[in-house]
Amino acid sequence: MQRTLAIVKPDAVAAGHTGEILSLIEKHGFRILGMRMLRLRKEQAEGFYAVHRGKPFYESLVAFMTEGPVVVAALEAEDAVRKWRDVMGATNPANAAEGTIRKRFGSSIERNATHGSDSPENAAIEVAFFFSAADLL
């Protein structure tokens, strides 16, 4: 079994899609090990997305991720990183496959409804960013 991090981003939370996205997570066979709703402070968003510092979209990404509540969830499944990325769809909703979360709920490459870890190594870092071992089932 493998773990990954999912974030329901502020656009999807504000639009009322959190429940449907969480339902899709369970429908696709993920076990939710831990979950919480929070509003990221600027410092948290900067730390979480530090890998993108210096890129043209960094400042707008930090601003977007702090504009409203998010739901963070630690997920577990066989090949969880790849599986969650398949369920989310391509980063740009215009290029995402029909039926994926980003195709259904995303409106742009930045406002794309969800985040998912891009590798098992980053998944471990990202899950630990939001959850201690005691937080996870």
C-alpha cells in the first residue's frame, strides 16, 4: 500500500464540490487515513509550494491557495500516487480526460480543484507537512 496527499483547493471548496470530490476518492478505492479543513496561512502555502519558488506562477499560486479554506487528506491505496493523479486528471482542465475531477470541476491550470503528490517521495513529505503519525489511522 502507498500513501499520497490530496488537497481540495479553494475554488472547489467555495463552489461546494468538496463532498462530491471526497465521494469520488472513496469510490475509487482510496482509504482516507486523515483529513481536515483549514485555511492556509501565507507562510504555510509558501513552504508547501517552495519547490516552485522563482517560477512565474509561484506568487499567484500562493495567493490562490490562501484565499479560502482547503481540505487536505492523506490517502492510501495500491499505487496511490499514480491512481490519484489519474482520478484528478491533467493539471490543465482543458487537457484532462472526461470524467476526471479537474475536467469536471477545474476552470484553469491554476484553479484546477485538486492537488496530488507527484511521486512517492514527495507524497511522504507532503503528508508529513499536514499530518503527524498520530493523526493518521
